[in-house]
Amino acid sequence: MIKNVIFDIGNVILKFNRDFLLGHFYQGEEYNFLKENVFRDWEKLDEDLLTLDEYKQNVKKSLPEHLHAPALGVLNNWEYYMTYSDGIIPLIQELKQRGFKLYILSNMTRHFIEREYKFPIFKEFDGIVYSAPIKMVKPNENIYRYLLDKYSLNPKECVFVDDIKTNLAAAARFGIKTFLYENNTEQLKNYILSF
């Protein structure tokens, strides 16, 4: 029996489209070059290997000066441009009403965590594990073990929802049921309720 639903954030609860984010700040001829440099080491922010200030300095060093302003615009403000995935809020609310325990397991930067309050839906969750504070990222198996231990979850009673197959495969090794999210909210609902 499934009692717990574990959600990723990026491209599951919130849309995280790098082109959409960057497009608010720059649309010139050097777009691809800028995008490559702005997002090159993003995973280091998720794992808290670099502070945002260190990251910004590295990005600035990799770019000509005329691209500094759009690069810093994205890095300082990207979370303002994230929107909820279609239908995901009603689903989360319905699952809560049906008695499911809800959790988040997400690779996420400290910058976002400090601004989490902008997204009231996170108050619906019974537990949250972000990568940066514990310096572990998916698909490293230790982050799944951390979540299970922290909230005393039985993996056989959990469904994990993510948009990246390698993250799902890592969860499956613990016996967690998985669902690949591709803006298919109705299918996700049917999957969860099928157990």
C-alpha cells in the first residue's frame, strides 16, 4: 500500500526551463554562449560546493563584460520566473486530503531555499530534503537513504516522482516505486491511486 508520495521540484512541481529563464534577460546573438556559461556548473550550487557569490565570480570570469548584467540577472532572480506545472497544485491538495503523506526530495540551491516562502504549496508537505544543506545530490544513493531515515519511511510504501530517469533508477534500488513526470499530471494521479 502506498502511503507516501515524494516529489522532485524542478520540472515536476515547478517548471525549470533554462531557456525560459535566460530569455527574460537576454535574447542577443551570444545567447548560446551565455547560456552555456551561466549554467555550466549549476550542480555545484545544488551540492553546495560553491556559494552563489563564488559561482557568480566564476561566471563573470568566463564572459565578456557586456554579458555580465544578463548573467547576474538570471543568477540573482531565476526563482521569480518559475511557475507551477499544469495541474500539479490541485493534485497535491487532493493527495493531502486523501491522507497521503507528502515529501520533497530535490537537488536545490541555497538561493532557492531562502526564497521557498514565495511558493505557499510547500507548506502542504510533511517533510522536505534539499540537496544543498546536506551536500548530497541525486542520484547519489545517500540522499535517498537520508530521506528514508529522517522521516522513518518504508520504501515499499513510497512513490517517487521525478523528471530524470537516473534519479528514478536510484530510488528504485531502494524498493521505492517511481514515476517519470513529463507534464502528465493526470497519469501521475491515476498511477498513485492505482495501488
